[in-house]
Amino acid sequence: MVEIESPSVPETPHLDDYDHVRLLTRSRVAWEYLRRNPDYRRDWRVSAPGRPQAIPLIDGTLLLRARRRYRRAEAWGLCIFRRSRSECA
């Protein structure tokens, strides 16, 4: 008789592995979702946003101004795409 191997099933992660998520802000959770989303990553690669222009305001705040509209970013509810820290040089 031929034995048939069952497909390997990855171990179910323990809830304790995700304790750090409770410490994240809503915007950080949203960013973590986006940066892992393959559709978002594809749109980011296609758009290649570059660096926005920084305009210093009187109170010292830097206003970041995109050099053009990023329609793919707007579809995600963003003005421009953001690079993840691991992709920043």
C-alpha cells in the first residue's frame, strides 16, 4: 500500500505572539497592513514617488508638498506613498 503524505499545515500562532499589536496606534496598525498588502506594494512600485518638497513654515513646522498628484496613492486614501523604514536609505 502506498502512503500518501498529507500537506504540512503551519503551526497556528499563539495569541501571545501578537501582544505588541495592542500597543500600536490605529495609524500604525493601518500602516502595518498597507506595507504588507501586495496590491499596495505594486501601486507603490509603479508610482515611484520620490521625495516631496519640504517647505519650512514660520513656526518651524515642515510642510511636505508633493511635486505631482499620485492617483494610485489617492485610491488608498493617501496623498503620496510612504516608503517603509527598511526601504529607506
